[in-house]
Amino acid sequence: MSNEHIVYAAFDSKGNCLYVGEGKPDRYKHITSGVSHVYEANKWHFKNKFIEVKVIQNNLRDRKSVV
């Protein structure tokens, strides 16, 4: 089981940060999927709003695994 995590952020077309999240390496994909737990992200998706997702930091350890 991998403990690798990332921090990612979603930006609009003007470069405004809309959301910051963390999770497993492919977690950032949810923000543009239309089935996110983030209600606003789903609204952006279905309104065809531009969202750019950038991985801010990777190769982090899951905070739950730190003792």
C-alpha cells in the first residue's frame, strides 16, 4: 500500500485559485470529472467552465501514516 500523496490546486482561466486539495497521486482528476464531492467543481464541469488543475507538491507521505 502506497502512502504517497499530492497537493493540487484548480484554477480558472484568469488564474484564480478555485480549490486546493490533497490525496493519492491521481486524486486531482476528480475536480474535472463531474462526479466530485466538491459541489462547485461539478457546477464548473457541467457549465463547461475552463479549469486547470496543477499538482503543487508530490511525493508526500499521507499525514495519517505519520506517527
